[in-house]
Amino acid sequence: MPENNEQANQNWLQQLQQSDEQALAALMKKYYTNLYSYGIRFTRDESLVKDCIQEVFISLWQRRANVTAVLSVKYYLLRAVKNKVLKSLHPKEHRTEMADWQDGYDFIQEFSIERLIIEKQVSEERALALRKTLAQLSKRQQEVIYLKFYQQLDHGQIAELMNVSRQSVYNLLHEALQKLRSLWQTEYLSK
């Protein structure tokens, strides 16, 4: 299925190069929810996130002649939205190197999909306990969990999106999962 997905994306990109507005509409329809879900994790300003997503698609349309270099449409759009939102939130800081202030932004987590899955499998008490445990992760750990398990990005894409090395992604993911296991066992399984 991922091959068909990427194949469809590449077809839309080819059509986009030929100024096919329907291809742009198809990409918007397919990715808008994911982009909004990711963008809203950096700010609660819904209109700002929606404006940033719109600007990303306008930019994609304006630069449609160069879209052949895009290997992963989902990754490209997620990165573009993140950069656009952060630039809007920190316009002066963005003029300097992003790496200088990358730890200074908030990543707001609400693992609502996980909440629904957990509530079906375990009692409300356990679901609440897991949300509290996830909230104890650092913002960067929350972001890496979100990108890995909710956006299904690979480690290289996550590294580029978070502006860290691939090894840092492995470390963040490992530390987050270890911390989750430890907190869960200490707080809830030992009771």
C-alpha cells in the first residue's frame, strides 16, 4: 500500500508540474488533516496554522516546476508547515540559524487517537494514567513519538524535520520509550 500511495503522490506531482489544479486539490484533500494535526502542536492559534498550511500549498503551486525533487510528499509538506508555523511564531529568531533556538519552541501533545484506542482496551483509569505518563516526556520526546508513531516518518525524515542527527532521533526515541516503560511500571503496574 505505501508503494501505491507514493506512486499516486508522484502522479499528482507530475500533474502539478503540468499546472493541473485538480492535482493540487487532491494533495490538499489527502494531507490537510495530517498537516493541521501537526501544526496545531506548535501553537493553539488555529487560524495561524490554517494560514500556514494555505501558504505552503500556495508556495507548492508557485514552485510546481521544481517538485520533481520531492521524494516524500508527506515529509515535504510536514516540514514546510513546521517551518512556516515556527517562522510565524518566532520571526526574528528564524532569521538566525534555526538550530540556535530549536529547543525553544513548544510541542503541544494530545494523544487523542491513542486515548480512543486505550479506552476501548482498558479502563478509564489506565487511559488517564497513560496520558499523565506521556505528559512527563520532554517536548522533544513527545515530538519524536508523534512523528514516528502518528505520522509514520522514518528516522532520517524525523532527523531532518527536527533538525537533529539521525543518531539523536534513535536516542530520543529510545529514551522516550524507556522512560514510558519505567514510569508505567513504577506508577501503575506496581500498584
